[in-house]
Amino acid sequence: FKREEIKIQAWESQQKAKLEAEMRRTEAKVEQMRAQTHAKMVKKIAMARQRSEEKRAEAEARKNREAERTAAQAEYIRQTGKMPYSNYIICCGWL
């Protein structure tokens, strides 16, 4: 009976060690996946920040161009006293 009990305990210990090793491997995989996901999220956040900076720069450039154009038109009006020619022909209320 003692021999059988020792065999059973050895088998139980072996199974327990197997399962613990498998659990450690699984935990390592989960940790690796978590790290990869975190890295992806950091990269996406950086890309979003870069895009938003580009969009801000474009908006600022557009605003500056509009300001320059408006200033040029104002200067033209001051010099000539006339409105600059536009692409739209307004005659007798027709557009």
C-alpha cells in the first residue's frame, strides 16, 4: 500500500509541476501580448499626435495665406480706391 501511495504522490507531483510550468508559460505569453499591445497603443498615440500637429500647421498656414491675401486686397483698395476684380460678374443683381 505504501508503494502505491508513493507512486500516486509522485504522479500527482509530476502533474502539478507540469501544470505550473504551463501556467508560467501562459503568463509569460500574456505579459508579452500586453507589452506588444502597449507598444502598439503608444505608437498609435504618437501617430495621432503627429497628425494633429500637421493639421494644426496646415490650418495656421491657411490662416496666414488668407491674412496675406486680405492685406494685399486692402492695400490695393487703398492705393487705387477700387475693389479688385473678382471671378464673379455681378450685373443688375444677377450672379
